[in-house]
Amino acid sequence: MGLYLELYDERNPDMRKITDAFYETIALEVEKRGLVVIRQPLCRLENEFRETVSRFEKNGADGIITLHLAYSPSLESSAVLADTKLPIYILDSTPDYSFSVDEKYSAISYNHGIHGVQDMCNLLLRNGKNFVIEAGHWKESDVIDRLCRKIIEQPTGMYGTRVGIIGSPFKGMGDFTVGFEVLKERMGIETVDCDYNELKRLVKNVTEGEIDCEIDENKQYDVRIYNNNLYRTNIRTCLGVRKWIEKNNLDGFTVNFLDVDSKKGLFSVPFYEASKQMATGKGYAGEGDVMTSALVTSLSKLGCETSFTEIFCPDWAENSLFLSHMGEMNINLCTNKPVLHEKDYVFSDVEVNPIVFSGEFKPGNAILVNLSPSANGEFTLITASIEMFSCDKVKNGVRGWFRPKMSISDFLSEYSRHGGTHHSALVYGDCVEKIQAFAEVMKFRRVIL
């Protein structure tokens, strides 16, 4: 998007020869970096900005690069740019590297766009619109490389995430409860309700050969299942869920175990599939929590090793906190080979006990990430750098131990003071900057513990 001033067209239309040429030069430079550029006429007035943004959206643009070719009054563009859901990338550059004015060339006319950038950025921030900006000379610096790299690496946040839900959110669990329409409008999360008739067909159509293949692949784990019928029934159910995920193009899913029963086509609770899906980079959260499933999905898409988890119990004596859940974890994050076993289950009318993976989360530096619904429709992203460590106080089940950077007394107080929910994501790897960028894209209030 080239930004310009109508006054210049009225008083000095010949300026367009240089500004149009510079626009095309930058478009070609961006294309050299592997991006597809949608070109549009320069924008001067609000209606032109509105029409151009509408065309970008209709043509499937992933974002808008702005280029000030002269000063452009911010009230012509800022409200339009703040309204679009497309991310804004600002290239703050000018044609000339060395600035000087002589009788033949009025350099001021072609190199003063930077104060238009300042005007626009101020209004974007006042309108609550985040943006990415890079400044420098287009040819004599790496500014276009820097901007294009950020465009390619910029997280899309949760926008466009599709999360399937089996059952409904656990009745009475209020902290993660957010209306599906709010998730759609505020975060761009599409909630896909499970069609049980479809799921029944998918489970029924799982072949014996597919079950054999899955069981063969599981030989890489420590399998301790001694009932073959139970094993195969669980695998059939979970492969049916897998097909449901694939057919509906889901990025993640969530299950309320209380809503799982044989009448709905599920012969067991698909804890196994939750762990398998997280290991492939899909999102998951328990108890019908669409929001946290989308969070796990988004963090995984950033390239962070991520698992759904819950802070379960404190060990006051050791100043540590215990992570666990019923039977779901990213099995790629286990210290040792995960154990696959039968789990006793009495909470809903299933045909057989579920099979689950158990293991201990590996030691190392990690980040606990929590997305908390706040007052007035806002959301807070709480992050805490933590130290995961091995401990033999709990020898079975999904388990992990961590110490925050403060006493657990202070940590628990601060965590709840900021509204931290009981469903979180556990993230390994150097992801601090990625999570920060994610929070900015989503306009989340950020709290660092």
C-alpha cells in the first residue's frame, strides 16, 4: 500500500513519475525475497484506503506493507488500517540514501514520508492496532530483508485456528469458559462441534490392518497392555478420532471425558490420541477447553515444544510444584520412554478402560504459559520462566516438577492475583521472543512472573 497526499496531485502531478517508480521498485524488491505482492494504486483519501484494504482482503492477502511515498495525513488511513484484521508491516524508507537539495532535484518532496509514518503509527496505537515496523534505506541497508523476515516469521496468533470439541465444556469450570462466539470474534478461533454420527462411521470404518499398523508403531514405547481386546478397542476409537480430526481439518481438539460414552461411538476416552496429537504439533486441552487447546496449537505452530498441563499440587518443603493430568501429555517431552498402559476409569459409560501414556516431563528450562479471560472482555497472557527437574516422589502417571524463579508461595499468590486459570501450556525451548510476538499479535495483556 502506497500512501500519498492528494494535494501533491493537485499542485505538482509530475511528482507521480518518481513516486510511482519508487513504489514499483520496492514491490520488485519484496518479490525477490519470495513474497507475492498484490499491487494497488496509491492511496490518498479515506475512501481510497477503504477500497484498497477491501481488495486486499478479498484477494486473500496475508498482510499489508505500507510505504509512505510522501507525507500522508493519518486520519485518512488510520481508522481503516485499525479496522482490518490483516497485520500491518511498515517499511519506513525513502528513495535517496544521501539527502541533499539542489536546483534540479527537490529531494525534500520525495524523502519526507518518514514524518507521515510517525503520524500514522501514533494513530494506529491510539486505535489499538499493533504493527511491525522496520526503518532504513531500501538499497543501502538490510531493511527489506528484516521486514520480509518478520513477515515470514510473524506468528498469526490464533486467527484461523480450528478446534474440535467432543462433548461440551465441563459444567461448573468457569475459569476457561468463554463463549464460542467470543472466541471466534476476539481471537479468530473456529469451534467445530463433534458430529457423533460422523464419528461413529469413522470409528466403524477403521480397518483391522490400520489397527495392526498402529500397534506395530507403538513398539517404540514401553507397552504394558495385557488385554488384547481392550488394546484394539482403544486403538479403533482413537484412530476414528484421528480420522475425524483429519476430515475436519482441525488444528487441535478437546474432550470432556464425562461426555464420552459408547452410544456416541466412542468405546473409550481418547486420552491416547490426545498425547499422540500433541506429539505431532496439534493442540489439545482437557474438559472441553477450546481456548487452551487453541493456545497449545498456536505455541506449537511457533516451533515451541508444547504440552497441555495443569499445576496440580505444591511441595512446600521442596519449594516446587507438581504438574499432571488424567492421561494426556506430549510424549515427545518425556524424560524416558513413555509407558503405554491401561488406566482404571469409572466416570462415564464406556466399553473398556482407556489406555494412556505415562511419563515424566524432561528436566530443563521451560516456560509455563497461561491464557486468562479478564474483565471487560480482555485476555491476559501469563508467562513464567521455570526450571523443570526430575523427582521420584511420584513414580506413575503423567507427572512433572518445576520451580519458579520465586518462592512457590509468592508464585501461587501472583499467579492467581492475575487470574491464572487451572489449564496451561508447558513450553520448552528458546521461545520468549516468539511468545512476546504472539501476545502482541493477539493484543493480550502480558504478565511475566
